[in-house]
Amino acid sequence: MRNWLLAVMSLLLLSMFAAPLQTDAATASANYSYSLPKDFQWKQADSDRYGNVYVLGVYKQKDYLLQAIGPDGKKKWSITGPAANVVYFKIGLDNKLYLQVANTLYAYGLDGKMIWSKTIKAGVEFRFLPGGKSIRFHREDEPRVITFAPNGKPDENVILKNKSDVPVFEYDTSVWHVIKANGSIDIYDGNTYLFNLMPKGYRDLSPRAISDDGQTIYVYELRDAMEWDYSSIYAYDRKGKIKWKYQMEGYRNEADNIVALPNGNIIFYALNERGIIMLGKDGKVTWKKSNVSHVNLTIQSMKDGFIINNEIYDLKGKLKRKVDVPQKGSYFFAKDLAFITIDQTTVKRLRL
């Protein structure tokens, strides 16, 4: 009996001094409703992987205001200044928040503290390109892509041969591509050039028509401007070799919102069929969902499945659950897999 009591007391003491269990943002975050300031008009919103939500807008018609809301629904910090024609922010893959105000570029930590700032040529708008430990921008007045290291110093640059070359980019992957003046396409992974594609005809320029899973790059191509039935999705390895090809069916059938899944499959929206199609590792159709509207369509990959609008599926396409989303305002998915509903007065978070 005495030994049993000693054992129980030991366990109680250990539990008192043991470190608390770590939880991910999706588990720790709660549902909340956050009131935006009066005289505030929101323009842009995004979230990071830790459950923080960022809302940018115009305050009292004369200032910009960027607010950070924590996973508990409380304001963490805010940044404000005189409004400008160009005010835009992006959360980099390096866990920094990049804010462009007119011709000044700021880099902030997710704690709201400024790390560095750069003044750029007036009237030039930067395009955010994906980065791992750095952030990349396309300066539209020069044929190059500029890379800033974490300390704000210019890093390696990708020099484009012609000002008419157009960098096309995807925020959630390191792979991006450049539409060349001659109609060909250069594929990059960060600053590393991978290969060039030379299609026979017109190519869709949307960044949503290219995706990758780290090993395979998926590209939608319109092979001939006059013969739409030649449009296809190609899977390339990192050396530019075709792994498989899926030819779209029907007249003028386009693919959009290509999303790579963690099991090697892809899903995409087929315009002509008004539905979602899943292709396996061999490029064969494994699943379809019909009667899906293309308006405000959201497709997002998860570790164990994917999301279409407010429906959650497993990796085989089986519906797991449907989430009731408030009809008022706009909504998007947070990176820690929650619904964020926002209107001019309130930000609401609905955990999945």
C-alpha cells in the first residue's frame, strides 16, 4: 500500500513540473469574432501557419492600417501610416511579412517589428515571387527578378533577356516560370533554372495553371490557339522530361486551379465539365465531382486530404464533413485550416 501511494505521489509531482504538451495552431486556435475599427475599409487579408490573421485597409479615408489578430481573437499589433496608391502585403515562406507602401518596401517579423526597409524607384510596382529564406520581386521596369536576403541585401538575381518576358508565379510553391518573348517558358525553382518548354502554340498565362509537389511540375498547356481540343495537362520531372499527359475532353475545355496533393495526385477545375477532376500518379482519372461553380472557387491541399469551398475530403475524394460558413462577407481558408469570414465590421474565425 505504501509503495502504491509513493508511486501516485511521484506521478503527481512529475505532472506538476513537466513541460506542457505542444499543440499545433489548428488545435490551439479557438473560434472568435473580432470587431474592426470604425471608419475602416478592409482591402486585403491573409493568415500565417500559426493561426494569426492579418487585415489591411484604409482607416478614416487617409491612412493605411495593417492589423494582426492572434489565434485567440485578440489584437497582437498594428502598423499605420499615410495612405498611398500602392499598399500591399505578403507573408513570405520565410515567416516574414512584406509590406509595400508607395515606393518603399518593408520587411517585418511576425511580431510586428520592422527588420529592414528599402526605397525603390518611384512608380514601380513589385510582384512578390516565392522564396525560401528570401523574398523575390519582379520590377516591371527592368528585365530581371530581384532577390532580397533576410537582412535586406540584394541576393542573386535572375536576369531576363527581354523586358517583354513575363514572370508568372505561385505563392505556395518555390517553382515559378517566365513567359519568354518567343513564346517559350523558363521554369525556375527559386533562383535555380530547371528547364525550358517550347509549346507549339498559345499557352495559358495564369499562375493557377502550374503547380508542383517538389518532384513533379504540373503545367496546363493550350497547344494550339485555333484547336482548343489539344489542350492538356503535362507532368514534368525536374529535368523537363514528360512523365505523363492528360488530354482535356471537349471543345475549349480549360483547366484551372491545379493543386498538387501530398500523395502524388493532383486535382483541378475543368471549365467545360464544370467540375473537379483528380488524376493519379499515372495521369489517369481517379475521381470526379460535378456541378461545381467556378465563381469564387477555393481548392486547398491538406496533409490528409483537400478542401473544396466549405467541403473537406480525404485523399481519395471521400467527403468527410461540410462546414457551415456564414453567408455575410467574404471568406478564405487560413493556413492552419480554419475558415476566416470578414466584412467591413467583423473578422470571424471558424475552426475546422
